[in-house]
Amino acid sequence: MLRVTIDAEMTYIAGLRCKDGVVLIGDRKIVSADGTRATYENKLTQDVPGIVVGYAGSDILSRRFRSQLVGMVGTFGAQPIGFEPFVEKIEDIVTRLNVRYRDKVTDEIEVLIAAKLAQPLVGLRHIHYTGVADEVLKYKAIGSGEPFGEVFLNHLWRDDMTMSQAAEVGHFIIRYIDRFRLDEKVGVGDKQPQIWFLPNDGMPREAEEGNLHLLDKVTNERLTKFPQNVLSLFKPA
């Protein structure tokens, strides 16, 4: 059967496990099916207290996933849900959507879930497009921008990395992809990358505007130096 691309995957979402918690970072760009329009929206959401979800896939499937996620959460009422049952329900949504539309789109849904568990634990899971969840022990990125960030994550992630340091790396990667137009479907427009902190000690919180502006200043300084640093590798000795 003919596979028709409704929308290309248009995301960069990364989750990094740090010594003091977990950080989720996402871009905001959503490109229309014909490639003529772009909007900038949140791709990381906290619909259940203590649980942050980030998703990547075609625009059509992303919107269906978001709608079904909200609908599922609405059935909980005042009854709390554990992390594992929540992950299993997301597995079901991912499986259902990807199976139903596998012959109609080329970019299936993938999901990253971070959750505040019993002190001092934070869970981080990657739900593959097959609908199977894996625990993330170091870091995981999803979306079409993933290959462009891998070189930085591979070299910069370490066991003693702090959430603040991880936020700097993730912020840089998204702005780097955007600045050099490595993937036209990843970007932030006139906004900032979206960043969620899930500390071992404390509740999840989204990065505040002041924090994002400081990160932007540091990132811009690094991006200004980046081309010169690369060119210097090829200068004659």
C-alpha cells in the first residue's frame, strides 16, 4: 500500500539523567503539511502532577496523541495514578496510533516520559514507536533533529552532570540546529527552547524566563565561536 507523508517529523526532544535529577528539553516548531507555515507550540506537557511528557512524530499523529493523552488524563478524576500504569497507558496510545496510521504516514510517534517518584528518584522512559517503553539510564533524544545533537550528547554527557549543565547542552543543541538550518523542522522562532527540571529533591518545574535568557546569552556566545573553532581544525600547522 502507498505510504503518504502527511507531515514530516518536526521535533527535537531530549531527556538527560543527571546526578541531581532529570532534564527534558524540546524545540517548539511545527511545520504545516505543505511546508509553507510554521507555528511554535509547547511539546513538553505536565497533564498529571509530577509527570512530564514529550512527543515527536508527524503533526497529524502528534495532535492525535496530545488529544488522546488529555482525554485519558480526564478519566482519572481525583484518583491518582502510578508511574508504571501511566507508562502502560501511553504505550497503548502509541501502539494504537502507529498501527492505525502506519500505511498513511511515514513518521510514527515516539515519547519521552519523566516522572517524580518516591524520594529521591526520578523516572525517565523512552516509548519506542513500537509501543515498548525502555528505561533511559543516560540520555535519549527523539525526533528528526536527533542525529545533529548526538555528537554533543555523546561527548558531553557524564555521570556527574548537573541539571543546570544538561540544560546548557540541550539549549545549545536546539539553537545550533536552528541557527545553522540543519533541520528546517526544528526551531524556536522568537521563543526559547522549552526546558523542564525534575529534581531528585523537589517537584518538577519549567525553566523560568530569566533562566532561559541567561541560557540564551551563553548559547549565543558559543554559537558565535563555533564556526571559527571548526575552521581552526583545518588550518595549516
